[in-house]
Amino acid sequence: MIGVDPEGERAEWKALGDEEVVRRVLTGDRALFEVLMRRYNQRLYRVARAILRNDGEAEDVMQQAYVEAYSHLGQFEGRAKFSTWLTKIAVHEALARVRRRVRDSPLGHRSKDKGDEEDTMSRIRSKEPSPEQQASHEELRALLESAIASLPATYRSVVVLRDVEGMSTAETAECLSLREDAVKTRLHRARALLREELYERAGVTAPTAFPFHLTRCDRVVATVFARLDLGVPLQAN
């Protein structure tokens, strides 16, 4: 049986760099596009969800971003990382949805109870996770996700790309069409709102937030393959 990691990427695919996969897709091995999808499903989900705060819309954005990326794959020139190029497409699609949402619902509002958030954060006291905290890992992760989701939109996407996805300041700036100093400023303010104790004292780390499970990964891959008429995904064989 062929080994598969938790995100659904076959073991033999891991040795392929993004640029090599792109080259092979462009020269006719179209089904290999699945490698790129499985490699970046979680990143695109996280950033789309950070902007839209809706699971269903985030998944729709992912699918459209992949369709756009595949359709314009020949325009990828390698001047930036493929992951940055792809993430930027997803960010643009998510922001377009936000603009449509605002246009269609001009009186829409965002609810946020900052008092409750501050009170929750203030209850996290111990520098080292206690046994009880360790036993409640999933609840703590949910607390982290909730705190990130409660941030203003301009901060959420920066936090997700920098602290959750571990992208560099330059990559984040490229994806969000910002200057690097703007990314640094927003990240600093976002961390102040989140209070770094949430990362350090709750016993959870940012990369555990907003997981993208294999079943959803399979669904997104299958849907995009159907939209692009690429046949059956390799992983399904």
C-alpha cells in the first residue's frame, strides 16, 4: 500500500518540488495538479476562513482559487514561491467575496464581545500547562481559534499567514498586497489583542488551529477535478 500522510499526500510525491510539479502539469501530466492541491489545502482553507469566518465559503474560495490557478498556471513565472502565488489567488477571491457581501448587505454588522474575550484570556494564569490544561487540549485549541476569529479582519489574515502558517513577512506582504512594514505593524497589534499568553500559557500552538481534515481535503480535490475535467484524482485510485 502506498504511504499517505495526514493531509493525503502520497509518500513519493513529497520529493517533487512545486516548480517541478507545475512543469509536469504544463507538459501534459494534468492529474498531477492534485499534488499541489493536497499540499496547500490546509493553508488556503485557513487563510480563506480567516477572511470570511465561514467554513462553507472558505471551501468555495479554495475550489475557485484552484480553478483559477490551474487555468492560469502558464502565467506562473517562478519569481515568487508557487505557494505564495497560489495563496495570493485565494486571498483575492476571499476579499472579492467580502466586497460582494458588503455590497449586497450594506447594513451588515460584525458582532464581537471584547469583554468576554478579555475575561477568558485573563483566566489563563499558569505559565506551564497543568495536567488539567493538557487534558483539555481540544478546548484550548478551540479557545485559540475563537480568539483569532474575533480579531478585526485586517489582523486575522496576517496572524493566520505569519503565526499559523509560518510564512515570512515578505511572503505575507506579497499575498496580501501590503508593504512589509504594514505586515509587521498589524502583526504586532494583533498579538497585543490576542495576548501572547494565549499561545504560551494555554498549552497549544498556533499551527494546531483550524485543522483541515482529510475527508474535506478529498472532497475539495474531487470537486475541483470534476470542474476542470481532469478525471479521477490519483489518490482515489
